[in-house]
Amino acid sequence: MSVINIQEKLKLFSEHWSPKKVGELNGQQILLAKLKGEFVFHKHDDEDELFMVIKGSLDIVLRDKTIQLNEGEFYIVPKGVEHKPIAKEEVHILLFEPLNIKHTGNVIADITLETYESI
């Protein structure tokens, strides 16, 4: 294992809504992603999902409220809770989630990824 520099890893890609794997531990994966625009409402029946904002501001819309995250803040979406991330401007995030999680949870969409590229 070597030291991972998050800022250097973020320079390696530009596409939105396509998380990149930067590490694994204890059955969990650490992903980096760049977001812009709206994702789809989805849920993960068996997994919690951590969103941490590295740069920018992210709204996580739930069915009953909206969570706003700013740089240095994180929120854990509990398993089974429908959510839709929205980034009005480009946002850089770190995701921490189980290895077997599906990108768009219970929804299959054009942006669904089967596997994450490791960088």
C-alpha cells in the first residue's frame, strides 16, 4: 500500500457520475467522483452510502427533505432510503461503500456502471 493523494487522483479524470476506485479495505471501497447536474432517484436496499464533499457543494434530495453538504462535510444515506444527488456546479466527492454496491442501486439507467475503474 502506498500513500494516496486525493487531489492528484482527481486530476486523472474529468467525466461526471463515473466514480473511480482508489482503495479497498475490509470489504469496503473508497471511490472518488466528479458530479455535475442531477443523478437519478435510487436506493440501496442492503448498504449504507457515505458521501463526503472534497470540493464544492452537493444537495442530496431525499423524499422528505434535502441535505446540503459543503466542503469537508459528509452524510451517510441509510440503506433503503431513496436519494438523488444534485450538483449545480461541479463537485468533487469521496464515496465509502461496500464492494458489491450497485452504482444506481435499484435503478438501471444509462449512467449505471457495472464495475468501477481503479486509478
